[in-house]
Amino acid sequence: MLILAIETSCDETCAAVLQDGRMVLSNIISSQIGLHRKTGGVIPEVAAREHLKNIIPVVDKALAEAKVTMNDIEVIAVTEKPGLIGCLLVGLNTAQALAWVYGKKLIMVNHIYGHVFANWLVEKKEKSLPSTTIGGKKKNIKLDMDDFEFPIVVLSVSGGHNDIILMKNYQNIEIIGKTLDDAAGEAFDKVARMIGLDYPGGPSIQKVAGKGNKYAFDFPKSMSKSKDFNFSFSGLKTSVLYKIKDLTAHSSQLTAQLQADLAASFQETVCDILITKLLKAAEKYRAKEIHLTGGVSANLRLRKFLLERTKNKNFKIRYPHNITFCTDNAAMIGAAGKFYDHFEGSSDF
């Protein structure tokens, strides 16, 4: 089954073509990061206008790269929610128009559900299949559904959401933990701005943190000891803000070393909070696999932190092998569309 997928929930205009929900034939992303860097964040109206300019060229390029036409497409999958309303409407209207003109089945996909299935994606151009990690050792995966073992606990974290998701099977998917205020990705953006780093904050903090001491500052690990699987990052952000005020009480700005130490300490604290809750959930529900997904799953320290904490455990660890599958993309929406089409069960999405 050939699927055309469209994603416009925030500031990337995306289209992809998938074969049977896993094989990525094309995955086109037109990013607006350079535009929004000027204002330090996404302005919804500006993002929506950029989507309007880019959506048709992006769809055309996805079809051309996959070497297919709209006549070959069987299903169109599109992000329905959550996201910026004006941005979502561009993708939805485009998908609905294409479905009506060409007589194709249209599937509406929840954006967060899409992130869950990023670990199911395999690129046609790959010379070898991606690998997973079990007890610290890498193992090649197969290209069939039997390679996934349930239950699976997923940490999906980005700038707009911060969820722990329990997958008992393909039909039964439940959100068991979420943020009570900011998502980790949003906290990265805001702390980066406090420190004086560029937008987006995640990559900027990761880069600078490599030169810093992750033990320089002891920031609070909010809700780490709570019995539930929820998160809170507002207290951590406030703590960083007060620390910066203390450090700049007699100086107008932070030194490069202080920036690096703050970035490293903040990043380590976020990783500790996220992975501690994730492992609590995995142990409670006796998960066979643990998945990272969402924009923050591209953070190399987060991945390493998880591998360190599970080195002597028998969990299968998976995260997107291609960084473009971590951030917003249409390929994951196509994968989710495949499961929407084939499995109708209990879901929080």
C-alpha cells in the first residue's frame, strides 16, 4: 500500500511517501528554523504563511523522489492535531483537496501518535537495517512486525508534548504520564534564551554542554520521586533563572564557561528526570521494549543516559536511527496512518 503523508503542525512543511507503513520512499522537510531564529521562537501566523507557500512544492517533490504519481497513491494520511491551528489547516485542506480530486482514502492522524511510530520507519536507501540495543549490545532488526515485542513503553518528548505511552499491543495504546506544565523541549528553548544561546534551544544547549561540567550546578529534579509518571519543568526553569541572576549580580553577562556549565548541568538534570520516570514505567508494566521518540530524542546525552541506565537490564532500546525521524516529519504520520487503517482499538489518541 502506497501512502502519501502530510505534516504541518508547527514550523516544518513535510510530505512523505511510504510503502506499507514502514518503508520510506521519500521524506521531504521544508524547515522554517532560520526564519524563526530571528524572533527567538515560532510566530503562528508567520509559520502558516510559510506553509501556504511551501506545501504544494513539498508534496510534488515527495512524489517525484518516490517516483510515483497521485494515481499510484492509495491512502493520504495527514496530521489533524495537536498543533498550531493555522498551520494544521494548511496541511488538512491540502490533504482533503487531494483526496477529493483523486478519490483517495483520507486518514486523520494525531501528531503525538505519529511520533510513537517513528521507530517503525526504515529507509529504502539504507544499505543495512537499523539496529536496536539490548543490554548494551547492538542487534540488527528485521523488516517485519514480529520484531516488536509488547508491552512497549515510549517516551515521546518535544517542544509541545512530554508523554510516557504504554503500548500493550497495536490496538491498545495509552498515555500514562504527561507534563503538568512545560514540555522538556520548551524548557530547552527557554533556558537557552536565558543563557544567551540561539534558537532552537535543544541543539544549542547540547553543543555548548559538551564544553561544560554537568556537575557544576545542582538543579532540582522535579517530581522524580512522585509515584506517578508525570513531569514538571517549571521549577527547574525557575531555578536556572535564579542561578543566572546570582552569577550575573556583579557582571552584565555570563562567561562562555559559565554558559557551558549551566547548559551541561541543565541538560543532565532533564535527562535524569526523563529517564528516571521512563524506567519506573518500564519496570511497573514489565516492558519488553523502551522507545525514545520526539524532537528531544535527538539529544545524544539523553540516548547515552538511557543506555547507561539499562546496560545491565534486558530491555530492547530503540530510538530513531535517522535524526530527521525525531523531529517533525511526514514519514511518521504515514506510519501511524497505516496503523489507524488496520487497527481499531483502545487509544488515548
